Amino acid sequence: MPLMFFPKEPAESREFAVEHPDLIAKMKTIMTGQPAPSADFPMTAPDQ
């Protein structure tokens, strides 16, 4: 799963996903999970 795709980007000399598969797995779990309630960033339904 590529984190980003930049063909022949000179500044991108390392593949983060290959170097840190554990962090990629954790990020994927967090991003695909249910959002947690937050007092700082409350979520409301669109019709409210």
C-alpha cells in the first residue's frame, strides 16, 4: 500500500512503507476504524 505516489520525486529517496510495515499497519487500522468521540473536534450529523 503506497502512502503516496510521486513518480521520480527527487526528495523521496526512501520507501517509508517498506522500512516501517508495523507503522503502516497501525495507520491503516486507525484510519479504517470508527472515529472516537472528541471534545476538541465534535462530530455532528449533517442535518444538525
